[in-house]
Amino acid sequence: MRYPVNAPGFATRPVELETAGMFSGARLLQGGEPAPNGSRRGTFSLRQDDGRAVIARFRPSPFVIDPVPALEIDGRRIEVVRSFRWYELTWIALPVVLVFVGGVLGAIVGFVAAAINAQIMRTGQPLAARYLLTAGVTAFAVAAYGVIAILFLGLVGR
């Protein structure tokens, strides 16, 4: 998914952030083309309207499961999307409760489901649809954990 970056000095060549895919990391685009890499690892070189080159880099999101990273351009932090509210974050991370029931297996299933929930909450779907979809993902995660746990216990002979 692409998000426009509202940063001063990029009116003629707008900057967009493309979130990470299944097998690729997040990317910065300028004028629809991938931004060139900067001089240091993990940086991008962006050209402002006045011709000046500035360095941009991704900063980790405060919440690990947020699919949209924070962005820093020329030393200034740019808010691409608003942070999740506390109640959204609680709803998204609900599957992580499986860690208390299922240990490592519950943690894996819970964190995968929470990451999927975060991606769903960042889509442009209507609010009710996002909450219904994330409730379905959470219910599926609980069911999947149960099936995997039963199969595992059957394999080890308990």
C-alpha cells in the first residue's frame, strides 16, 4: 500500500512510502520511481524542489506490529500516518494473549495474527469492516492454535 508523504520541499516530485510486502521491505518512491539509495546503509537520497539532495531513512515504529514505519527526512521526523490509538492497539494485539496459554507456539500464532490485524487496520476499508475482519483473524488464530496444539500433542504421544 502506498502513502503520500507530506514533507515541505517536495511539491514537484512528491514522495510516497510503499509498505513492506511479503518478500520485500518498505520503499520510498519519488515521482513514482524508487528513490536512490543514500551514501549510508539504510538511507535514501531525495531531491527537493530547489535541487538540494536530502537524506531520508526509516525509523522503527514505536509499535513493532505497525506495518507503516516512521520516516525521517533531513533530520526531521515526518508522520506519514497517525499512530494507532490505545484502543486500536489493544484490539490489534488481542491474539498475543495466546502467549500466556500456549507458550512459544501461542506467541508465534499470536504475533502473526497481530501483524495481520495491523495490516488490516491500515487499509482503507470502512471502520466496521476492519473490526469485523480483525475479529475473524483473531478467532481463526485461536482455532489454528488449538488445532496445531492438538496435532503436536498427538505427535509426541501425550
